[in-house]
Amino acid sequence: MEKRMKVSSSLLSVLCILLGIILVAFPDTTMITICYIFAGCLLLVGLYYVVAYFRKDLMEAYYQYDLVIGMVILVIGICIIWKVDAVISMIPMFMGIVVFANGIVKLQHSIDLKRANFSGWVYVLIFALLCIAISIVLLLEPKSMAEIFTRLVGIGFVFGGVTDLITMFFLTKQIKVLKRAREEAEAIDVEAKEEPEEKETEQQEGESQVEK
């Protein structure tokens, strides 16, 4: 069981490294492929809802909206395939909006901390301004930032996979050392328990010889 978990963890780490290398080396192709795969999944889900609607009887389908849900999902999937470049450019814009909102929240927190006379408000303010600056770049240069964002994600995958492998190697090594130490300690305990018993046996044998 332990060996199987170790093998599965190693394979997962290697897959993360390979995926990261692909993202770093081919960011545009990878993003397009991911969008097509996502669109294909949406089409399958949409078809499932449409088919499920027509397979239900009238009374059961009347109070549900499977056809509407299925058609909406199908349209979204078709739009992603049709305008895949626009979808890719929208990802950094969406991230920019999220980061900008987070920066504004952090900015308000820094102001509140300043009003509360907290000395660390400056660090929160710096982080807030940094978030706002990054969000502006993401919103103004979405196409170029999409490639950079993909490469950063790839670097993250590679870093995570490598660190997982290193951690597992040292952890396995340390577990072996601890097991060996525990086995040696148990062996010493067994020997310590056996010595008094041997002495007691020898003493009883000596007493029996004296009585004879």
C-alpha cells in the first residue's frame, strides 16, 4: 500500500512537471487546446440536458428547464470554439478585474488600519497598490499577459512537481531512518527483558543444584 502511494505520487509529480514544461514551451497552443477541450465538455453537457429533456414525459419536464440549460451551455461552447482567441484574451481581463477588486479591498483595509493607529498599515498599503498595478497591466495588455500568465502557471506546475519529488525523497529516507531506529530500540527492549529472565533461570538452576 505504501509503495503504491509512493508510485502514484511520483507519477503525479512527473505529470505536473511535464504539463508545466508544455505550458512554458507552448503557451499559445496549450491555451487554445485547453479552450477546445473545455468547449467540448460544455457541448457534451449541453447535449445531455437537451436529450434528457426530450426523454422525460410532459408532466415531468414542464417544471424543469433542461432544454433551456442545455441550449445555453451549447451556445457557450460554440462561442468558445468560434472565438477562441477572444476567450483567451478575456482570461487575463477577468483575472485583472478580480485582482483589482482585491487591491481595492486591501486599500480600504490599509486606510482602516491607519485610522486605528496600527503600525503595519504601510505594508498592507504597498500590497494593495501592487495588486492594483498588476490589475491595470492585465486589463491594458490582455493578449501579451495571457502568454505570460500561462508561462507563470507552467513554472508553478514545474516547481510544484519538483518540490514534491524532493520532499517525498527526503521524507522516505527519514521514515526509513526512523523505522530502523525503532526496530533497534525494540530489539534493545527485548534483550533487556530477556536478561533478567536468564539470570532468574540461572539462579533457580543454581539453587536446585545446591539442594541436591
